[in-house]
Amino acid sequence: MTVPHPTTPVSDQVSRSDRLIEPIAPKLQLVEEELRRNFQSRIPTIVEVGNHILGGGGKRLRPALLLLASSLLQYDGYRDVIYGAVVEFIHTATLVHDDIIDEAEIRRGRTSINYRWGNNLSVLVGDYLYMHAMAVALAEGDLDILRLLSNITIRMIEGEILGIEQNGRADLTIDEYFDVVGRKTAGLFGACCRIPAYLVDTPEANSRSLFDYGFNLGVCFQIIDDLLDFTSSTEVLGKPALSDLKEGKVTLPLLLAMPRATAVERELISRIAASKSFDGTDPAEIGAIVRRYDTLDETRAIARDYATRARAALKPFPASPAKETLDLALDFVMERDR
């Protein structure tokens, strides 16, 4: 795979996105309907918040991966739609709680839940989403899938706790960074691809391969997400550029730069992370540091390595449109701009 240019034409990205969605578009629309149906409540506030969340759209990447893996295994039924809604609810719950922790004002280009309704209600909305997802999964009656989702959710919360403990620290190790990424992001990607294997008769080795594909794709996704914080714009991202560091998060491009940086540069990064403020500092100085030590290109190369691992995990499966699309998803994640 060639190294993607950070300014891949929007038309090319839209075209690739359409190609990803096309094979599963009917079922993905059913997932959307399931999400709306499950936001119906006799409590008006839940409906109002649900409409706000769903109105913000989103990539629906996790349900899409689940549906593509389902298609790869030739599952023909409706349960993958239900589980697609379940994983999107779990993902959305993490976003709601993340925004509270980060004191974010914007999510997907719109006012965040916590900024509009306050932290108290937002905490409860996040809890509601988690528990509603588990209730839907429990109603399906597959304890193996419920156990997987429970374990992954616990690891996601553990990752969030570790992230809070590491917040403001510029002395993180690369291993600590990847431990949190594996828990917070990649595990759910892996579960999305693994769930369809419970819906059909699939060898355990293939089930593991599906999890490995999703996990490595998830790591790649998070690395690119961290990279975009340096290379994209507020208009494109829907949140301010360099917002990670301002929130106290020292991500991979800076972690790679720290051992090479001067004492003054390390002190600058540490001070901004600890204070969560660029007061007296032009954010462009941070951009200059990562470019000076070529860590943006190095970060992209590491992401590409995880994409290669994900692609290798697809090898046991015969050629099919679904396999081709899962392969295409790797390029889409590598070259996305938001």
C-alpha cells in the first residue's frame, strides 16, 4: 500500500466511502431504523437527546464492519442488524462519556450532549446507552456474544480509566499508548468483526482471524485519528485541530518526537499537556516539532503496518465482494481526512 497523501481529494474519499457502503446499504439502513426505534421512550428527554445524537450522523463504521463480516460469512438473517445497532449504542455511550471527561463542546460538528444538557444528564444518557445495548443483546439470547460484548465494554472502561490516569503526562511509553488504544478503540472493532462468527457455523481459527482483522484495523483507525489532529482542520474534523494536546493527551506523533526533541521542546510539550492550555504558545510550534523530527510520516508508517496485519488476517477467506470491501476499508481508514 502506498503512503496516502494527507490531502486526498474529497471526491475520491466520497467514492471510496460509497463503495464501502454499497454492498451493505440496505442492512445499514435497517441498523439506522433500529437505532431510532430503540431511542423511543416514554421519557421525552431521552427521545430529544436521541434525536440530537442520531441527527449528528457519524460514520457508522462499526456496524458497517459487522455487516461486512456477516456478508463474508454468508449469513442471511436479521440478527446482524440488531447487533449492528448494539455496537453503535456502545460506541455512542463511550463518546458521550468521553465528551464529559474532555469537557468537549463539539461532537461531529454539533453541540455536544454535555454542553447542551449538562454533565449530570449526560452521564445518565451514557449509562442508558450502555445498559440498553446490553438489554438488546440479552434479548437475543446468545450468551457467547453477550459475554464478548461485556468483556470488551469492561476493557473499554479500563482503557478510559488508564487514559484519565495518563492525562497530562508527556512521559508515557509507546507500550502504554498502545495498551490504551487496544482497550478503548481496537477491542470493539475486533468484536464487531467477531460477532457474525457466532451467527453461523465457523471454525474457531476463522473467528479469531476476523477478530484480528478488526482489532488491527481499530489500532490503525486510532493512529490515523491522532495523526489527523495535526494534519487536518477544524472545519473538516468538526473539532479544533491540536485539541488532543490541549486536552492533556500526548499521542503517538509527540511520543515519537519526545526522545529526539531538545530539552526546551520537551518542556514545552510537557507544560501544554499538564496545563491543558496553549497560553503564550503558538500551536504552530507543536506542529513544527513533529515535522522537524519526521514523526508524522513515522506515525503514518506505523498505521500502515497495522493495516498490513489486518489485511493478512483476511487471507483464510475465499475471494468475495465482502472480502474485497473489507480490504478496501483499510485504504479508506488510511486515507480518511476526518
